[in-house]
Amino acid sequence: MSYEREYTNKLVSAEKAVHCVKSGDKVDYGFLTVSRSLVTMLWQKGIRN
């Protein structure tokens, strides 16, 4: 399997991604590479690092 296909297969929406994060988890989302909707959803869920 090519890395492009593997990468594409691992992509999920912000809605699905935020459900994987639990209270107390540390989220490192890089600099200028993160979806704004993901950050908003994390804040709404109460995950603030």
C-alpha cells in the first residue's frame, strides 16, 4: 500500500476525531496545521491544554 493511500485511509472528520479524545488526554496539534473546527470542538468538549 502506498503512503498516500494509507494516509487517506486514516483521515477522519473533526467530529469523529474529537470523540477519541478523553478528559486528561494531551493533544498536540502542531502549528498552523490543525483544522479550526477540531480546535473548536475540543474547546466545546472541555479539552484545553
